[in-house]
Amino acid sequence: MTSVLWYILPLGVAMALSVLPLLAAVLILLRPDPLPVGVGYLAGWAIGVLVLVTVFTLAASFIPAGRGTSVPGWAHTAEIVLGGALVAWGVCSIARARSAPPTAPSWTRALTSIGPRRAAAFGLAMNLRPKNLTLAVAAGLAIGSASLDIVDSGLAIAVFTLIGVSTVAALVLSYLFGNRRVRPTLERLSSWLLSHASTVLRVSLVVVGAMLVAIGASNLVAS
């Protein structure tokens, strides 16, 4: 169990630092009615992370497992492949964007008018981006392939989900308890993210992909 938790910890941190979900949360919290929409968005984002990692965990559990409760070698190999795909995606995106000025994602304009239900649906949809899908697949493979019982598997899924949604949850809670005091900070963060979101996203694809390759390779050598 401990080895699986250490395995999924960096994956959860990478999920938590996803720039586009953070940008969406900040923009929602700068609306005139931030809390109902922000809570809806957080709920959708959290449910999406939970469902994805649960589905991939269940899928991996049907693959013949190795001995004990450690992650088998094939899961490390899959992680290397997924990481390599992210690195390639990020490098190609950076190469294509070198001649284009940085722009904010087009969906940011829609966040000024959506209600709580649409915000929840939007939070769910944010999980379907390549980076988040890759992280959920890697975490699900690690948990589902480690021959854990249902309680330990549920705990590992919960840990990954809580870490993955922690930053968005922290933003919503900071506004709930800080209200106007945190608004200037959110405005500065919003301005920076809107200007650099595309660049940060492309770089993060490369960084997260390289992290997955490094973790998978080191664990494969050690296993």
C-alpha cells in the first residue's frame, strides 16, 4: 500500500498544478456571484477526477497482477509510454506556437455567464484534456495493478483525488473565508494566467511527461 501511495503522490501533485483548471477557478471567483458557481465548478472537477481514476483502476484490476502489493513492471512501462507521449505533444505544441503571440483560451469568455449547473458540467469536461487523462490513467494503472483490497484501493483513489483537486478547492475556500481580502490577489493571478496560460500549459506537458518517464524508468529498474 505504501509503495502505491508514494507512486501516485507526484501524479496527484501534477494534477493539482494543472494551469487551466486553476485559471477557470480564478475567473469564476472574480464574478459578481462567485460562490454558487465556484462550488458547482469544484464539484464537477472533483467528481470528474474521482470517476476517471476509479474507472482506470477497475480496468487495470482485470489485468493479471504480479506478486504482492507493489506496482508491476508493465505498469511502469505504460507510464513511460504515456509520459513520452506527453513530452512529444508538448514539444510539438511549443514548436507550433513559437511564431504566434500568447492568447487566452477562448472558453474563458463563457465563464462570465454560466450558472452552477453548467459550471459543474464544465468542471467535468476539464478532466478530458490529454494531460489530466494521462495522469488519471497512470494513477489508475498503479492502483488497479497492485493487488490491493477494496479498502486500500478506495483509500488510494481518495488520496489521489484529494491531492488532485486541492488547489481548486483551496481557491474556493479562500474566497469563502477571505472574500474581498483575497480578491486583489485573484485579480493579479488572473491577469498573469490569462497572459501566460498557453505557454505554461505547453511547458507543463513537457515537464509532467518527463516526470512520468523518469518515475516509470526508475521504478522499472528497481523492480
